Amino acid sequence: MGMAKIKKGDDVVVLSGKDKGKTGSVTQVMPKEGKVVVSGVNMIARHRKPTQQNPQGGIDRYEAPMAISKVAVADPKSGKPTRVRIEEKDGKKVRVAVKSGETIDG
């Protein structure tokens, strides 16, 4: 995988799959696997048997990683998905939303 233009803390929009159209914040980026974890999106349920540490057992719900290609950064102005361009401003590299031209960070 090349350099991902999505970072931890970014607001993203899901482009495809069962959660298409949902938005959330990136909690974890896994660049080697090409995956991201988005809060409140791609929830899965894991059925746990009772153990000595957890005598109740039950169902654990948590966010599963999803392909980085299924999400796009949300435009800071409109909240719609946008591509990201890297520009140099004041000698610093910053990420810029292609749709609106708004700076995403810094």
C-alpha cells in the first residue's frame, strides 16, 4: 500500500457495503493491511462463552476493520466525501479537500 491520506481522528464517509453513507471518526489506521477502524461503523457481534474471568458470558459488540478504499474523507464544509490532495503552504505539507479547497489539518 502507498501512503494513505486518511489519518486517525479524521471524519470519514463510508462509500460502499452495508454501512454505505454512514459517517464516523477514524479510531485506528492499519497501513500495512490497508484497513481502518471507524467508530460506530461495521459493528460485529462476538458470542462469548462464560469463563472464570467473565462468568456471565454474553455478546460483545465492537467495530471491525474495513478496507481503506471503502471510506473517503468527509469535506469540512459540506460533510460529503472528497478526495485529498497534498499541497505545500508556508513551507509545510498540508492535506486539502479537493471539492472545497479547505485545509483538513494544520
